[in-house]
Amino acid sequence: MKFWFVAGSQHLYGSDVLNTVAERAAKMVGGLSSSAPFEIIYKATVKTPDEITALVKEANYDDTCAGLVVWCHTFSPSKMWINGLVALQKPYLHLHTQYNRNIPADDIDMNFMNLNQAAHGDREHGFIGARLRLTRKIVVGYWEDAHVQEKIGAWQRSAIGFTISKNLKVIRFGDNMRQVAVTEGDKVEAQIKFGWQVNTWGVGDLVAAMNAVTDAEINALTDEYNSKYTFATEDTEAVKYQARAEIAMLKILEREGAGAFTNTFEDLHGMKQLPGLASQRLMERGYGYGGEGDWKVSALTHVIKTMTADMPDGTSFMEDYTYDLEAGNELVLGAHMLEVCPTIAAAKPRIEVCPLGIGGKEPPARLIFEGKAGRAVVASLVDLGGRMRLIVQDVECVKPIYEMPKLPVARVMWKPLPDLLTSAHAWILAGGAHHTVLSYGATAEMLEDWANMTDIEFVHINADTTINEFKKDLFTADLAWRLK
């Protein structure tokens, strides 16, 4: 995936100026691309309505183009941009900068002034974006400064998430857990908004694929487990069963071109175990996962994993499981029955086989580990009936304060910001789900940009949140989205 850098100008200034604009734009792209997570290429200096419209049409149908970065070196009359921007279907960033950092006080003349007009050229361009109500990211500052490059890079990740969403397929192995509200949702609306294609494959289809897995395939994957994890069980048959499930699910996912999947312990007819280790391993490969048939969190997990794929920190399906309510030091224990991704592990995971306690199946193998400490976010996507809402919570993950030797699940502990009592109150007010995505790499701004690209509501719970102001924000947002 590449991002196209486009400089805005016009023919008024003559060929010398336009050549200079192109040279400078190309140089800026070299600097920006060197620090960016995804390549930026200088595409064109556009000077006429026809050039702009043609470029937008090309971008819309070029699958390698993930978005446009636009900067107006000179004045670029905004009426030229109308037809092109109306047709635009790719993420759009307006970079408000200028080529030179400082004014050359001793040498500045009218030639310099006529060439370097971003201060008002970008304002003209900004007007048409506002007039068209264009979904756009605005980044302001000198193009060589780190904070500008970081913002562009974060937006690129959001744009990649947007692009991946448009072709994401989610496989539901079986149906949802019975009587659960938040795992439901409008799959048609999700495909309209995000592009997600969510469909069901019967558990019998998975069982048939598992029965077709060979012993050689299972032994090879078990050897890989031995090389990556610590074996803390002698029940090799349970581990091999998870290997069989992983291989079968992977084959189905690859065959269907899917990036995410769900299952539930209530719909396992013909299976001996709930896929625990198998689901963890598929998440480690980059697939999204949702427990109890929760396809929204499964898709969101894959999207965020894709946004942060080359970052050293991990992303996982997660659930707020229980609290430690020591006054003044309240913490959340995040876990799930089995399925927490090992990309968030602080140390080498170990494989254990333990009873699940529910579901009536054989004890499944799973990876057990503690999550790493550090800044993170948890995110929840909910269907409010008529609109989607993305709720993002800033958290500080900590080393678990207890050993918990009898708890056979992967776990992570965190302090929600500003504190657990305020954040939980706000989360419940906003209708946040119990299933979330925990990510050390993603930021709230990155996820807000993705929400803006997909035209859904965004809610942020952070260090500055107060309940009274949060209630007002939700009320105002509810009115605004009803009007939309």
C-alpha cells in the first residue's frame, strides 16, 4: 500500500514556479516517507479541475493507493477541487505546512512571496473541505518536525485499517451465545459502513475440515509449539487436538479469504474441546477473534492488528473480567476463558491443559501468561440501533499484583484513566461491551481517525473525563447523530 502526495497549485505562476513546486514536493516526500510506516510517493502537482478529477478517479480504482496527502504550496483556487473531492473515496489528509521553516528576512521579495503561499493557499483549500463537509485529517506544522511526521504516520495506519475493512470477511463458526445482547448487531449496516462481510459456517463444516487434517500436519505444528512455548502439561493429546483445530480453521480462513472468525462454547456439536490454544495462535498470526460469536469485536481486532502489524507491541481480544477494588488503587483484571493473544505476553507463554468449567467438553489446551506493562487502549464497537459507536478507553497496564497460581488463563491488569470508578461509570453510560480489543500499539487518535473515515460515532474516555461532562457529550452526540 502506498500514499499519494499531491501538491496544489495553478497555471498563474508560470513554468519556473511550477517546476520548483514539483521539485520541492518530491524532496518533502522523500523526507516524509523515510519516517513513515507506509511509503509516500510524489504523485503530481495539480493545476486544473480536470487534472484533479482525473487523479481522484485514478486513486479510487488503484488498489495500492491507501489515501491522499495534499498540500498547497501556492494558491490553488478551491473551486478547481470540487468535482474531484466530491468523487473521492479514499482517506484524505490535508497537510498545512510550508517548504521553508523560517522567513529569509534579508532576501525576501515578491518572487518569494508569490512562490511560498501555503499560509493562505491551504486556507483556501481548507474552505472547500469544510464547505463539502469532507472527512479529512488536518495536520499542521513544519514537515520536518517529528510531531508532524508522527501524526501523518498514525493517520496512515488508520487509513490502512479503513482499506482493510473494505474487503474484510468474518467467518462465524456457529452462532452467538444464547440471550447475549451486545454480541448481536446489524451485519448489513456493518457491511455498508465498514465493508465487513459477516457470514456463518456450520460447526459441522469445521469438524469435517478437522477430520481431514493429517497426523504429519499435527506433528509438525506440535513441534512448532515446542519451539515457541513452555510445555507445562503431559496431556499431549489435548494439545494435538488444538493443533488439529488450528490447522482446520486456518485452511478455511485461507480458502475463504477471511481475516477474522468467531466461535462459542454453546455451539461445539461434534467437537471435543473449545478451540483455546488454536484461537490464540490464529490471533498471533494476525487474525481477529471474537468469543461467544461476537463478530464486531473479531473484525475490530483484525483491523487494529493490521493498523499496528509492524509495531513491537501487541493487540488482543479482551474482556474486563473482574476488579480489584482496593480504595485508591482500583484495577481491572482482563482475561477470557481461553482466548487472549500471546502478542501481549510479557514473557514466554506456557501451554497447560485445564478444565473449562462450562460447556461440557474436554479440558482444552491453552497458553497462559501475564500481559506486559505499558500504555494501551481498550476499544469496543457497539450497535446502538441506527448507528455504530466506537468507545475507546485509555489505560495503563501494570504487572499483575497477584500471582494467581490457580487461575489457568492468560491475564493482564490495568488502571483505567482517570480511574476505575469514573471510567466504568462512563463506559456503562456509553453502552460499552464487555468484549473489547486491547492494544498497546494503537492510540485513541488513530482509532478516532478510523471512526471518522467510516463515518461512525467516536467516544473517548481518558484522564480528563468527568461524568457530568461525559453525560453532556453523549447527549449532544445523540442529538447530532439523530439529525444525521
